Amino acid sequence: MSLVKKVQKFFAYWYQRYLLATEMYMVEPWEKAVIHFIFLVLFSLFWWFNSSLVVSSIARLRNRSQMELVS
């Protein structure tokens, strides 16, 4: 079995598990597309929030604590 076939089989397996876990295997294709879009938007918003606000706040706290050690 070629590497490409193994990778395709791997993703197909996990996609099927995702559909079963979210119970989306029984919805219409257009409903599935809408739900995937909503998941993508929510994931993107969480990603943006963590990368812009949380990470920058932690970096500021680290810099502040290093400045206090130097003083």
C-alpha cells in the first residue's frame, strides 16, 4: 500500500469518527456544510483570541517580572 493511500485511509477513518461523534453522519449535505462552517469560524475566533490576547498578555507579564528582577 502506498503512502498516499495510507494517509487517505487515516484521514477517512478520523473523519468518519468525527462525523459519528458529532452525529453529523445523519444530516443533509448542506446542513453538514453549514455546521462545518460554524465550527471553522468558532475555531478561528478561539485561535485569534489565544494568539493575540492571551499570548501577548503572558509575554508582557514575563517582561515585567524580568524588569523587576533587574531593578
